[in-house]
Amino acid sequence: MTQTLMDRALIEEATKKSGLVWVRGDAGATAPARALWHVWHEGGACLVGDGPGEQPFTGLGLTDGGSACVTVRSKDKWGRLVTWQARVVELPPGGEAWEAAAAELKGKRLNAPDAERMTERWAQECRVLRLEPAGPTAELPDGSLAAVPPATPATTRRPIPAALPKLLRGRKRR
């Protein structure tokens, strides 16, 4: 019983202080975990996403009633602190739990293009999930969990033209 209370305390404190958690649903176990911003609210991590301008949940296997693996990082050192199993609960828009979670999420949402009607947009176009701890913490692995980055249409810059450095330095005065 004491270990369970210690696990709960570790999960709550670490998750509260971390700005990001790495999440992978058990249904999407082949997909790599993805970093998601969250808010700790009333014993669970609340997330908003799957809508325009919000973080994507697609491919993670986060389904209502399913389970997920959550890894929490240290805010100062960025190393893994704790990994815990979670039960995924999708909060229906308009409910009391949804309203409370949305209010907390709204306070932490940065750079929202429509801050005044953000919760209305979330209710219409997004999913609000709650990840509730379900079981003891997992032992952290020794090796790296680095994964291949997902495919993206973004590219790196092309090499600069050979004459550009000379043009930027300007000509010496004679």
C-alpha cells in the first residue's frame, strides 16, 4: 500500500512540474511516443488535440477506455523521471468534467490564435482527453529510446551561393 501511495505521489509531482509528457497509446504500440503538452488537473493529465491548430493525437492509439504509456521528463535536466500506465478517458464536450479541464487547459495554452473563443472551438473540433494513472510506475530502461523522426515535407535550406559571403562582407575601401 505504501509503495502505491509513493508511486501516486511521484507521478503527480513529476507530471505537474513537467511541461511535456511523452505519450503512446497501447493500441498504437508500434508508433513512437509523441511529446504532448498537458495540464495536471484533479488527479490526471488533461490534453487537448486532434483539431486545427492543436497537437495531433492521430497514430498514437489514444482511444476512450483504452490505456496509454506516459513518460515524464525532468523540467530542468530533461531526462526521464518516471513512466506510468494510464487509462484514457475522452471527456464529452459540455460536461462538468470537460468544462473544468478546458478551463485549466485554456490557462496554459500558449499562442492561441483565437483566445476569446478557444473553448468553443475545442468543443466543436477537438478532443479533450484525460490520462488517469492506472497501476504502479514502470522501471526506466537503461538505453536510449530515440526513434526515427516522423516523415515531414519540411526541408533544410539549400547551400548558399558561393558569391554570397563576398557580397555580405562588402568590398574593402581603397
